[in-house]
Amino acid sequence: MIKGLLLDLDNTLLRNPDRQFAAAFTARFERHFLDEFGLAGGAEAFRRGILAVHDGAQGRLSNAEMLLRCLADGLRLPVETASAGLAAFYATPYEELSALTSPVADADKLLAALLEANLLVAIATNPIYPQAAILRRLEWAGLSDIVPSLAFITHSENMHFAKPRRAYYAELAARLGIEPDECLVIGDSRRNDIAPASALGMRAWQINPERGLSPILERLGNASWQHDVMSRELNADMLAPQFMGNLGALAGLLNEVKPHQWLQRPDPGEWSILQILCHLWQAESAVHQQRLRAILSQDNPFIPALPPPGPHIPACHDSGWEVYEWFRARRLVTMDMLAGLSADDWARPARHSIFGLTTLLEMAHFTAQHDRLHITQLCQTLGKCAD
């Protein structure tokens, strides 16, 4: 069942001549840092930042942090000065680029129809610009009024991966609190939207910018539209992007935690944020890695279900970010353990006390689902989940 719609922005909801826009952006960016600081090379430093974002940072640094570091290093500016320069660029010179864009007909009708259907609607734009810039683009598209109703908008400050990496789509699904196969991506680019989303297990509809959104609206008018495009069957290539995307989603939520919130419990029977992190860290080796190793090393092992840990597990450390780093390190060990396995390895059987007959592939996928369960729990604790 589809629960979330992930809509691309450029040339889906906003008409934007990509190459012309990129050239104009580069020229204005270069001129801005020349005028502000007398420094050439700003555009090249930003380009290197985009390359670094596409390489990824294993889920720890946001795209904005990566871009800022590259810009500051490239121009030999203090980070605070480079940050102020970026903010000034997006406040004024960036606005001049609006003349290159134009609204897409029926974009507002499409979003209204999806929201009316009680679906989670997210703007899934390539997150290399900050929130302020993406909000301006939505304004250029004539969609400002609908922004408060959106479940999520990706931008450089809240994302840790970029298109066309599958981890980008996995991170977005985790932030929405749904499974990849519960997502439908609508976009114009096969490379950036359709192929990576489909490879992750999401459903995807590609639009033709020349025909616009009317064919999509027609499809939505069919009562059986959710069954028009089936998700792909689970396969091993879907797992590493989900593991990485989950790390990014977790880091994105932790960035929003205030100092007084780490130990707060929304209810006596619920965990604090610190307890959630401790559970993820401890379960990674004591439960998930142990199960996966047993399936790899034993013939059809029995996997017992452990009793629920209960609401009163002790906090394992006083620093939530430190525990996150511990969890991330253990997750990378899990990924190394699963890297390079054969199809026969992934099909190795096991017997689970609750799930019954299962395989290594299914148990590894359960590990990713376990992440998302507790990412949603953390999101609810912060009050940051979409309705």
C-alpha cells in the first residue's frame, strides 16, 4: 500500500532549464564571493563540495556541512565567514535566478489531490541547496500555500546523501516513517529519480515534461491507481543503501535534539532518546550481527526471539552523539560482513521463533526495518513526525 508520495521539484513541479540555470548560478556564485571577499574560485569550491556530497559521508555530516567545509577550505575562509557569505548569496543574488524558471501547470492540483487522499507528501528535490533556497523555488513554482501541509522537504541541511544515490531515497523514507515499498516517486529524470528509487524497492512514475502533469492527474483519477506500478521484490542490493540511509535519517533527527531533550521520556512506559540510541547500539552486535553470523555459519539455525527490553533499560552513556558514533561503527561492521556475499549465501535458511522459515536476506532486511521502527519512535519523542 502506498503511504507516501515523493515528488521531484525541478522539471516536475517547477520548469527549470537545467544547464542554463546551472551556468547562471555558477556565474552569480563566483561574482558574489569576488564582490564580498575579493576571492576567486568560489564556484569551483562549491563544485568540489557537490562532488563530496555525492560521495557521501557515511551518514554523519549533513550535505550543508560538507558543502560549507569545501567552500571554506577552497577559499581559505573561516567556516563562520564562509557560512555568512553563503547566507548572503541565497538571500539576494540567488533570487535573480527566478527569472529562468516558471510554474508547471497543475502542480498545485496534483499536490492538493494527493493531500486530499491523506497521503504523506514530500518534496524530494536534490538536496544541494539550503532550506531557504528550496522554499524560494517552491514559491517560484506557485506552491508556497501548500508548504505547511507537506510531510517533508529535502534540502542540504536535513539530508546526508544526494541524488542519484539510493541512500538518499532510503533516508527520506526513514524520515517519513514508512517503508521503501510504501513510497511512490514522481519525477522527470530516469537517472536521478526513477532508476535509484526503483532499485531501492520504491514504486516510480516518470513524467514527460513536455506533456506536463495532466497524465499523472488522470492516473490518480483511477480508483486502482495504487496498483498501477508494483514495487520490486526484495533483493540484496537494496540493503546497503537502506543501512546508510537509516544512519543519515538518525543523524538528521539528532541534529534537532535540544540539550534538555536527551533524557526526557514522553511517557513513563516510553524510552528517552538516549535509551533509544543505546538500544540500537547494543542490539546491533548482540542481536543482529549474532543472528546473521549464525545463519552464515550454521545449517538452518534456530533463531529465538528475545524478550522485549522493557521501558527501564539503563542509559549506556551520557552523550547521545557518542552513542550514535558507536552504533554507526557497528553498523559499518555489519555492512562489511554482508558485502560480497553470493546469491546462495543470501538464500541460506533459518528458523525464527516468530517469523517461522526465513533467510539471511529477510533477517538482514529486518535489521533495516528495526532501525526505522526506532527512528520513528525517536521522531515521535521529538514531536517531529508528519501527521
